[in-house]
Amino acid sequence: MKAVLVLHGPNLNLLGTREPQVYGTTTLADIDAALKAEGERLGIEVRAFQSNHEGALIDALHDARAWANGVIINPGGFTHTSVALRDAISAIGIPAVECHLSNTEAREEFRHKSLIAPVCIGSIKGFGWRSYLLALQALAYLLEK
């Protein structure tokens, strides 16, 4: 069975209450449950992890080398600032999909540049919590090939 690490970056633990006009009212637990169910349907084990700490996200990526076939990452604010997270994704050699709930290009200008996207096989954004499902489906398709 294929396995996918889903990484949620800073402040995503507040989903459901944090700026619902931007991020909706779906909680992180709801997203993780939907991903696990979709993973079962696709024959993929889904393991999710959230941290507000850059080093913990990097450690999770390093650990994934031992078991994961793919990564879905919503780096949150680290998208625009973290060379270290970018380098970790590049270093592990596992296909990664960047995922965002909102369309970052339709928001503040500082959100338009992703340091993470260039080391990912693709990016999915702007579809709310369903961005994660689309990312998992896309990754499943690519892992099949």
C-alpha cells in the first residue's frame, strides 16, 4: 500500500475559527478525517501532522523518507519565507504537492511568491478544504504511473 504524509503548517490548527471568511469553517480534524477516508478509497495510507514550528515540519519530512511515497504540504505562512522547508522538500526526493485553502495569488501581494512551489510536482489552491482532496487525488494518479 502506498503512503502519503500530509503536513499542515502554522496556524492551521485554528481552522474552523480562524478567519472563516477566508478559510471556511471546516476544522483540521474534519480535513484529516476526509483525507483518511479518501485515502482508503484510493488504497493509500494517509498520515497527517500539524506543527506551528518550522523545525518540526522539517523533521517530519526527513522521517517520511523511511515510509512515504508522497507528500502533501500546506506550509501556511512558511510558503513565502522558508528556504529551510524548501530545501527539506528538495532533499528528501519524495514527490510533493503544495496545497492551499485560499487562492494565494488573489490575496495580498506578499502571498504571491512561493518558495515551496519550485520543488513540488504541482500546486493546488483556492478550493477551500477540498484543495487537500484534490491534492491527494492528483498524487495518487502520479504514484500509479
